[in-house]
Amino acid sequence: MSRRAEWQKVLDIEVAHWSGKSWHQLVKELHELQAYQVEVESKQFQVEVELLEDTKDYVHVIVAVDDGALPMSISPSTHGFIKQKSEDAN
């Protein structure tokens, strides 16, 4: 499996985790950039999650994953998603 394919696998897991939260949880947990490491199949990956926008209608979040190895990690795999505030009553 290529390095980018490994990153994508981890990115899919992290996006599913974060996008499953309510917009209230996202705002609360992402008041600052979240940067942490995860281990998948005995390999370490760096994850960054950031709240880009908090409007009256939605929140916009971006998730980035890489393995910390330069120079490829300068351009991590990313995915953004929008959580509508009308989607849940939390």
C-alpha cells in the first residue's frame, strides 16, 4: 500500500470520528487546533483537526493526516466537512 493510501485510510477513520459529533461538541472540542498521533497497523500518523468556521447556520471542520516524514508531509491528506446546525437539536 502506498504512503498516500495509508494516509487516506487513517483520514477516513478520523473524519468518521469527528463528523459523527454534534456541532456543539465540535465547537467545544475544537476551540483550539487539535493535534495528536494515532497508531494504525503499527505505524504512527499525525492528525490535525481544526474548526475553520462557526457561522449561525453551520460549522466547517478540516482534518489532516500525514506520517511526519518530509518532504511528503508538507502536503498532508486532508478532508473538510460541514455540519449544519439544523441537523441536530443538541
